[in-house]
Amino acid sequence: MFVQMSSFSIKDKCYQTWHAFEREVLAKNIDRKMTLTIDLVILFLCLGVAYPGVTGIFMDKLASKKLCADEECAYTISLARAEDDYNAPDCRFINIKKGQLIYVYSKLVKEREAGEFWAGSVYGEQYEDQMGTVGYFPSSLVSEQYVYQEANKTIPTTAIDFFCE
């Protein structure tokens, strides 16, 4: 999540720089050919900085809405304990082991025949290799141990919610 926010701030800064340059060009009547060349250089530099080596795939959406504690889905809703093992079928999901603690960040709103999934990350020193990885898991396989905040904000999901690196 922090990488996304910093990428967006870098992207915004690039756009601001680009637009400031274009305003200056228009004000000074600089040659259009030279302007186009400089525009392209700025664009390529910005893309390289804002999206350095980002590769991945957008997967199918699991739901069109999610419940969160805040508008950005950044705050932890609850702490849950896995009641059974779960092997992730693809990169949108996380593996969980029975007894493992999981921070819950959002709860997908169930649609039609789809299962109910929550998004979270595992917790605990013995799972250091997985800590910080956020993914989905079936809500039926966990029990909430502690609720930090109510998930009372309904927010539309976006393609980035189901992006896999």
C-alpha cells in the first residue's frame, strides 16, 4: 500500500512538472519541435520513476464493493484466527495455517454465488516470510478474535484490489 501511495505522489509531481514546463513554453513561444522532444523526455523519465519495473496482471474481480473501517481501507478492522488451513488458488489470495493470526483490512461484499472473502495479512514472528503480504482468504475459515474498528464504510473495489505481481 505504501508503494502505491508513493508512486501516485511521484506521478503527481511528474504531471505538475510537465504542466509547468508546458505553461512556460507557451508563455515564451519556444519552438514546438523542441517542446515535443522535451515533453517526451519528461514523460519517459516520469514513467520510469513512477513505475520502476512494475510487472503483473489484473485478475478478475471477486466483488464490486468492500467494507472498510476508513475511506482508504488502510486501518485494521480486526484480528482473526485461522480455524483451518487454506492454500491460495492464485496470487490474489494468501495461504493461511490453522491457528495463525491475521490482520483484517477489508471485507468483500458477497455477490450472487460467490464466497465471502476478507483481505488481510498474516501476523506473527514464525510467519516473517509472509508478513506484510496482503491477500484474500475465505471468511468462513477464520474467527474474529478482536475488533479494532467497525467496517462501516462501503467502498467500490477497483482493478488494483485484484492486481497480482
